[in-house]
Amino acid sequence: MADEKQLSFEQAMEELEVIVEKLEEGDVPLEEAINIYKKGMELSKLCHDKLKNVESQLTEILTEDGQKTNFAIPEEE
């Protein structure tokens, strides 16, 4: 298995899907199921962190003078 930090979001999601399928089958020995579950939680956190990082990048824009500012769409009244 690849180093988690090097996984792309898509790779992490694919591994997470495999883990979910294994656990749903229910024929995994208990200790292995616990290890698989822990790995799934790590992958889930990795995906969440990657999404939060992308979200924060998308909410910032550069102004004309090169300053970063939060991106906001004015709400209609």
C-alpha cells in the first residue's frame, strides 16, 4: 500500500471503498476487521483533510495588487 501522504484523493477513496466492501462482507476475522477499520478511519481523515484544504484554496482569490482575500458571492436580498 502506498504511503498515505502520497495518496491522491481518488486513490484514498478507492482504498476506502475496498475497506468498506470487506467489512460489509462480514467474514473477516475480528482482529483483521479492527485493523481494516482503523485504516479506513485514517483514509477517511485523509480525504476530509484534502477536501478542507481544497475548500480553503477555493475561498481565497488574489486581488489585482496580489493580495489574498476571501472569495464571497454577494447574497441577493
